[in-house]
Amino acid sequence: MKLLQMVLAVALTVFSALAFAQAIDINTATAEQLEKGLKGIGPKKAADIVKYREANGPFKSVDDLAKVPGIDRAVVAALAG
């Protein structure tokens, strides 16, 4: 019985985390939203993403973030994963 309660508690925790997770739209998010919502993106990189987007138009995929100066493939891979 105790094992079942533990399994249910873990399942509830996982499903709650997934339910409250919010996707960030890199084409509409503000720099502040990007900074708070994307792991590995600080204020400078968030501002650079917005600046690049304003100058070059919307991103077609997350992979396009690698075109932003200062954002390398490792950051893009972490975000895509």
C-alpha cells in the first residue's frame, strides 16, 4: 500500500509539473519572457534574440537561434531538447 502511495505521489508530481510548464514562443516573447522561460538564456542573450528577430524577421525553428550572435549550438541543443 505504501509503495502504491509513493508511485501515485510521484506520478502526480510529474503530471503537475508538465501541466504548469509553459511553452515560450521565440517569435513573440519579450526579452524578459525569454530570460525567465528559457534555461541558459540570460538578459544579454534574451535581448540579442529580440534584436536579431526585429532585424531579420521571425525564426523558422529553434535551430535558427544559432544565427544570433553569442548563442552557440550547445545552447540551441539544450533548448531544443
